[in-house]
Amino acid sequence: MKYILNFFLIFIFTFIKSQENKTLSELEVKYNFTYVEDTLNKNSLVGEPMILLTNGKQSTYFSENYVKNLEYLKKQLDAPINKGEIRTINFENAPRNRVRHNVYTENNETFISYRMARDTYTFKNTDVLSWTIDNNEKKEILGYKCVKATLKLNAQVWIAWFTYDIPINDGPYKFKGLPGLILKLNEKHGYFNFDAISISKSSQPIEFKKGIMVSKEQFLKKREEYMNDPSQGRISTQEYRKKTEENKKKYNNSLE
């Protein structure tokens, strides 16, 4: 009995310490992320709610629908069933998530993870974000006074609106490096749009959900292989190959 009690006390102490060691957020920012799937068809605009948890030093950014999808499936699995019944899960009502990436930042280092089929690949972001701030351009977003900043990155131009009132160097996806939180971000042609829809206090854990570590070049190669054959060799029919080629032309827009 004494051994069981000691074991129980050790377990409780370990659990409490593990909770204490977790890095907690101070803010939760929700963004409406919209993007054009097919750059040749501006009407192919889709959207998904995204969440940024940040404390100014560490942050994580992920799809809200992905979390809701996991919670839905867990609830289905935990639901009681009668003896002899076969458990069935209704996937039709599960929240659908199109976005397959999440981002983790710590000590000014950003790691981007993408899910492809059953695997998740993580690479370190090496882009240099050289913003140009225009304090003469101003607008109000969610009650905060924001100023304009622009960024040229590769072949794209990004327009951001950030607020000095929240002096946190953070924003959606990999876009950071400004002296205030980014509340609105658009690619110049409207292919990608991030719009903050709420800001609230938060004490949720900030976790690094790391996948298989690769370089960005390795990730791009893996993505190309996946786009060429999503089934990874499990299907090889003329109809499948035709559909794959159609999807490659249709879904041709990516943040990386």
C-alpha cells in the first residue's frame, strides 16, 4: 500500500512539473486565411480559420479546423457503444481542413511543417524578411491603429498592416520581423490573404509538433513526388494518372 501511495505521489509530482515546464501563450490571434487554389481562376478562392498562439518569444501557428477535426474524431472514438456493436465514425460531419501546414517559432528561428499523406516534414525557414515601413499609411483593424509595411520575397510582393500597440514581433505563417503584431497581410495579387478576426488573452501551451527534419530543398522534392503520385505507388491506372495531372494544373498555388 505504501509503495502504491509513493508511486502515486511521484506520478502527480511529475505531471505537475511537466505542466509547469510547458511554455504558455499570452495571446491568441485568429486569422481568416483565404487563398486562390488555381492562379488561372481567381474564383477558386477558399478559406480556413487559423490560430496564432504567441508570448512574444515563442509561437505556434496552425489550422483551427485541424484541431477541431482531431477533437471530433476523439469524441467519436470515446463515445460508448453497446456490447457486440461495431464502432462506426461519421466523417461527413467532421470539420474539414484544407491547410496542411503549421509553424513554430523560438528565438527568432522559424520551423515550417507540412503534412503529406501519412508523413509530416519540417524544415527551417531561411528567408530573410526585409520590410519597408510606411508610417504615413494607416488604417484601423479590430480597434488597433495599424501602419503599412511591404516586403519583396522571391517573386512576390507582400503588404502587411501591423500595430505598434501590440509590440510583438509575430504574425501569420512565417511573416514576422516587424515592431508590432501583423493583423492583416496580403500577397499583391490577392493569391494569399491573412486577416485577423479576433485577439484574446490566452494561456494555452505552445508546442513544437515536429515532423521528419529535412532541408527546404528536400521538402520541395518530396512535395513534387507527392504531387506526381499522391498514392505513392499504391494505385496505377490510366484514370488515376489522368486525375493526378488535372489536379497538378488545378491546385497550383503554394506558400512555398
